[in-house]
Amino acid sequence: MVFYCVKCREKKDTEEFEKVTLKNGRPACKAKCPDCGTGMFKIVAA
């Protein structure tokens, strides 16, 4: 899945991500940037 790293300012492709659910019930994914280790976040479709 492709995430955007705010610190590196570029899109990163990573296979290690965790599916989470927001308080309002929307699905999302969390990952860590493979280069700098910053947390990345992406809201996904159901």
C-alpha cells in the first residue's frame, strides 16, 4: 500500500501496515516510513 510521508515529502510503498478503525467507524491504515521511521496514516475505502 502506498502512504505519503510528511517528513520525507514523498510517497512510500510499504507492506507492513496495520488496519485500524476510527472513532466514527471509518477504516484506516497506519504504517511507519521505511526511511525515517515517522508514522504514516491513510484513510481507506470500506
